Amino acid sequence: EDQVTQSPEALRLQEGESSSLNCSYTVSGLRGLFWYRQDPGKGPEFLFTLYSAGEEKEKERLKATLTKKESFLHITAPKPEDSATYLCAVTRGAAGNKLTFGGGTRVLVKP
Amino acid sequence: ETGVTQSPTHLIKTRGQQVTLRCSSQSGHNTVSWYQQALGQGPQFIFQYYREEENGRGNFPPRFSGLQFPNYSSELNVNALELDDSALYLCASSLDGAGGPREQFFGPGTRLTVL
């Protein structure tokens, strides 16, 4: 069974204090790893897709990287508007193309 | 380009009742997936519809059922509601086919409360 574990569960940062979120996964035949941002009471917002180990993607202050066992989401010089829950999900791309999500990391950036 | 929409936004039901949730997929997308998200947890896959056929199901009982229509919109039906069914129900659409998994775009969700 596919498993995704995110750490830490919660992260409090000062504005400008860079940090990294971890997503470790156990999946047979990974076809894709996805990062989403979710604000309270709203649906997840797509951020990145990573397909193979060594791949990196960037968007504003966020950078996602992928190895064979885990992915990292680096937040550089965060601002209060980066406060959200960040979700990681994997898919084997088999029938159903279901996403298996981790529990998320709640990030709070204080001014 | 219109994003994924869901209705209603909020819903309150009592135990044993039935509920229907609706989702309109993003323009051009042919696949709809449904997820259940309990408070403080990640979304859990319920099932997926591709071109009007069920295309994979998670660990949910048969009282969770769905439909996809020719315009690729979708419904999630839950019978015999239980207290544990209280959650945020998320619909996601994607453009699937040859070429591997594509990113899924989520709607705002329907908050279901079962009393």
C-alpha cells in the first residue's frame, strides 16, 4: 500500500526565515509526485509536479526537489502570505490515477 | 478558462439521510476524482470517473456512489449517512489519457456536517 509521510506536522517561521518541508514516500512504481497548497476551508491549489529523481521546480519563493525516497519543499525568505497547509501526494499512474496524500505541514509565517 | 466548481458550499444532514454533491470540471478536462478530507488530515481518494466510467475506487463502502455525465460534470451520492461522514468533500478534474498522470485541479469543496 502506498504511504506518504510529511514532516514536520507544523512549522512556525519568522518572516524571512527560510526552511524546508519533507515528504517521504513508499510507492511501487512512482509516476508522479505533486505538491499542493491549501488555505483553511478551501480546496488544494496545485503547485508542482515532479516525475523523476533529481528533478527540481521553482515558483516564486518555493522550490521542490525529488529523490528516490523523498521530496523537499524549500521556502526561501517566506512572507506571511505563504502561511498555509502544504500537501504532498503521489500517484502510480495506474488505473484510477488516484492521488495518495500525506497529512500535510501547517506553515505559519509571522511578520 | 473556468475552474472546478462544486455545489453546495455547505450542507447539514442527519444520520441515515442521503446526500448528493455536484461538481463541474474545468473546461477541457475529461476526468473527475472525488476525495474526502477530515479535519486536520490529508484528502482520501474515494473514486474517479473517466469518460463516464468508474476508473478506480478507494477504500469506501458501496453507499458512496457516483456518476459522470457527458459534459464531464459529476455527482457524488452518499446513502445512509453516518456521523463519520462529516468532512470536506473535494472534487478534482484532470485531462487524462496517453502520456502519464496529469495534475489534478481541485474545486473549493463541499463541507458536509452529519448530526
